[in-house]
Amino acid sequence: MKIKFNQIDKELRFNGRLVKLINPTFTEGRLRLFAKLKYRPTFRDRSIDLFENYIPRADGSNLRLCVFKPKDQTGKIPGVLWLHGGGYAIGTPEQSMSKAKSLINASQCVVTAPDYRLSTEAPYPAALEDSYAALLWMKDNASALGIREDQLMVGGESAGGGLTAALTLFARDKGEVAIAFQMPLYPMLDDRMSSESAKDNNAPVWNSKSNTNAWKLYLGDLFGTANVKRYAAPARAEDYSNLPPTATFVGDLEPFRDETIQYVENLRNAGVPVNFELYKGCYHAFETICPNAEVSKKALSFLLNSYKYAVDHYFAEQSY
């Protein structure tokens, strides 16, 4: 799907050109380089506390968690596991600070953002294992964190959205944690990349070549085979029943457009409540690249309104 710049929303064009000029495509080498940078912006907000916690992995290493809590928290509130984007290959939980702050300000919650292993360190299933470990930690420590056990939620953008979809499938099948609501934003779901929007997409920020390189790193020897599991690429799932109510959005110019639309259809056909919006003239991660654009404000408002509705209406009792 070839994209011309006059198709892009006018407020998104300048930043789109700039990003494309600086980094037209994420090669495997660039993904490895960006992964090493580990950019960690400083968080400053007098109304929110941020602390780190470390939990052990099976191999003896530790998984770092960033936990955001409102300082004036009263009573038990939802717990949100937020998974950062970056093609499974780059990024840190600190880049989720803005989303965490927005969610907390919209309706108080405790946001846990794990520093999951990147594909440049370890391919699938490392990131999923870390995400699930963080989810279990959130459930097991709900009382200490002031979290409602019946309102555990999961969200993320891009690869974090793909991990969100994978995690809800995995948690459903394991039966150890009940998830009340999910927010997989413009999720990276399908390694086959056979849809119209995924093929030959040259849009800014994330294009078909970047997507291919990222899937190669994440799947390793599984890439290009029929052995890819639904927990690695959720678009391969066949059963979408009993998944949590969902809110998501995607731009109509980006590679993940069609797989997001198909995912929404699969959920709805399985009887899962879904709130979905498609934004015209928008490339990947537009609301992050151009947060002050009107369409970006509309997308963030949609997300926060969907989240607030979930806080009031969606609950999932833990079976223990």
C-alpha cells in the first residue's frame, strides 16, 4: 500500500517527513542499535508516585517493573498493566509515562509497566513470559498496591498492543488470572503480513520493511514457518471467545490497519464487546508523534473515555 504525503492529515505531515528523513526504515542493525540506547526519560509529576520493583525470572535474572500510583489514592482502584511499543525490539517502560499519567488522571488506577526482554536480547516467548510474570505479580500484590482484584486491565501500543492481545489469549487459556478489559492500540498482530495495508507500505514511522525486520528478530527461527503460535502472533488465533472487552484504534495509512480491523471483527464475531475507531490520514503512532494535532487529541479522548467506561462497567472476578 503506497502512501503519498497528501494522504496524510495536514497536522501530521511535518513530523512524518522529519521522522522519515531521520530514520526511513528500521533495519535489523538499527533495531539492535536503538535497543542498546535504553532511553529512560525522567518522570516528574507531583500528583503521581513512581517506584521500581524487581521480580525474579526462572533463570535467576530480575524483571524490572515501573509502577505509577496516584499520591492521593483513596480506596482500591483498577490495576493496569501497560506494555510499551517498539516492534518487540526496542523501548523501555519509561516511554509509557505519558499514557500512565493520562489513565491515572482520567480515573485513578495503578499502572505497572514491565521492562520486558527485547527480541534483540531474547526472541519469543521471552517478552510474553515477562508480561505474564508482571500480570501475576500485579494480581498477587493487589492488596498491597491498593488494586481491585476484579479490575485487572492490560494495554499497550504497537508491539505492546500485540503483547496485550497475546497476553489476554495466554491468560484466558492458563486460567490463573482474569482480565477485565484490554486496550491493544494499533497492535502488531500478524507475522504473515499478507494484508493490503501490510504489503509495500512506505508510510512514516513504521513501514513494511521495518515490520519484516522486527518480526524476524522476534520470531527467530520460527519466522516464515507455519509453526508460529497464536501467543507469538495473535492474528493466528482461531478462538476469540471469552476474551476481555476491548478498546482499540488505528490509523488508516499504517501497516497494522487491516490486521487491527480483522482482530476487531474476530472479537465481535465471538461476542466480545469492542469499541473501535479508524482515523483517516494517520500513520503509525500518530498520537505520540504529534500529540497536539486535533486527530491525536480525538484518539486520546476516545481511549480515555473507553477506559473510564470500563472502570464503571467491566469486572472480572479472580477464581483463585
